Amino acid sequence: MRIIFMGTPDFAVASLEALIQSGEQVVAVVTVPDKPAGRGQKIHESAVKVFAKQHNIPVLQPLKLRDEAFLNELKSFQADLQVVVAFRMLPEIVWNMPKFGTINVHASLLPQYRGAAPINHAIINGEKESGVTTFLLQHEIDTGNILLSKKVAIKDTDNAGDLHDNLMVAGAEILLQTIQQLKAGTLKPTPQDDFMAAESLKHAPKIFKEDCKINWDQPTETVYNFIRGLSPYPAAFTLFNDKVLKIYNTEKELVKTPSTPGTIETDKKSFLKIATQDGYIVISDLQLEGKKKMNVVDFLKGYRF
């Protein structure tokens, strides 16, 4: 099959690499335009573009997906199938172009956690399992007919980075299975409505900076899940002497009579913990505004209370 691959971050690279290693014919890659990033504002190429260049695959980087020149170039590759992993929302003129349509790999067990941040929200909500789903694109985002899905367990110590890596591997595996079954004619697309009632759906909207502030007046378990669900990125934070303190790794400590939620307790040498509704969050790794990320012992060595 002639396949056009669309994606941007590292999460997508695993699926692209799996396609190439399995012998599929990836005729082109579509990714975001290069843009300046970082303090030096150096031009940054997406992870998918870097990988595609290494394998001599043509790269398309349209500013607008409805641009006539881009659409004509896309048609010229005469793709049988398009595969989308962590990319932009596509207009119908794009996703409906190949004869087999466009398959999307989504990092959740659809129809649960539709949206831009399914990995973060699954952990924030304390889920014990997540997964990956392949589905056919249609008009509304993440609502197309499901092809295949695979469950992935979430450990109590997993953060968003851990789950990201596990789902990245699972996503590549299920994509290959989907394409194999598509070629064999054994796929049976299933409407998402057959899986779950609309009123019981959990959503995964994009997370903004203001969404990452910790509310200490909650149960320890809730705060613990919130922190690991945002680690390592974009990172949960609290205000520490009027400065932003990002918190990455923690442990839970439940007690019968904790201090007032938000109270900081430390021996100024080895531990730093903050009170919640029913215990403490014991901090392991953190980053104070203007400083580098470090473990709590190193932080306490250099911080004057």
C-alpha cells in the first residue's frame, strides 16, 4: 500500500518507524512547518521531519491544509491510505482523499478521553488502565468508527511520561495490526456509540498553564494523581514565597491529623512536604522559578527559608 504519514512529535515517530521496518511503502510525510524555538530562537524541525529526512522520505509542511498547491501535491503521491498520529485536525478534502480513507492512532480507549491530552487526563483521574485505538477519521474530532484497540495498564507510580512511552509502543503495534487486517479485508469498523453512552464519557481537553496550579485543599490521592498526570510536562505547580515551584515526583503520606492544607513542612535538610486535606505530598523532584530541576536534597542545600 502507498501510505502518506501525518504527525509531529516523538510519539508519532514510533509509528512511522514501525511502518518502515515492516516494509510498508511510506511515500510521503506531512508535518508542521519549521518554527523558531528556545532562547536562541533556532529553527526547530519536528521529530517526524527529522526521522523522515534520515530515511529519504519526501516531507510536506503546509501552512494551510486547504491550500490548493498542497492538495495537488498530496494527490500526486496517489496514496491508498493516510495514517495520522498526533497531528492537526484535517479537513474532509484531505482525510477523504485516499481510497481506504485515513486512519488515526489515538492514545486512549475511545470513546473515552477524546481530545488533545488523553494521557494526562487518564492519570489525573486516577485510571488504572488506558490504551490505544485506531479509528477512521470523520468530521467531528476523535469520533470516527473504531477499528482496533489495545489496553495498557497504569501503575500507581506511573507519570504522564511513563504512560506516554508505553502508549507510544502500543500505538505502533496496533497500527501495524490495523493495516494488516485492512489489507486482508478482515477489519470491521464499529461506531463509537456502540461502546459507551454519551453521558458517561470522560473528555481530554488541551491543558493550559493556568490549569496546572495545585489545589492543596483536596485529598492526598487527588493531588498525587494531579501532579503525576502533569509530569514531566507541562508540570503541576504551586506558589512558594511568591515564586512558581514546579513539582515533578512525589510520594503520598496519609495521616489522621494533618496540618492546614498548603502548609509546608521541612527539616531543611532531607525532606519537604506540603499538607493536603488528609495527609501530605512528600516532594522528591522540583524546580523553583529561575532555577534548574533538581532533587529535594540538593534544593534544600541551597535554599534559605
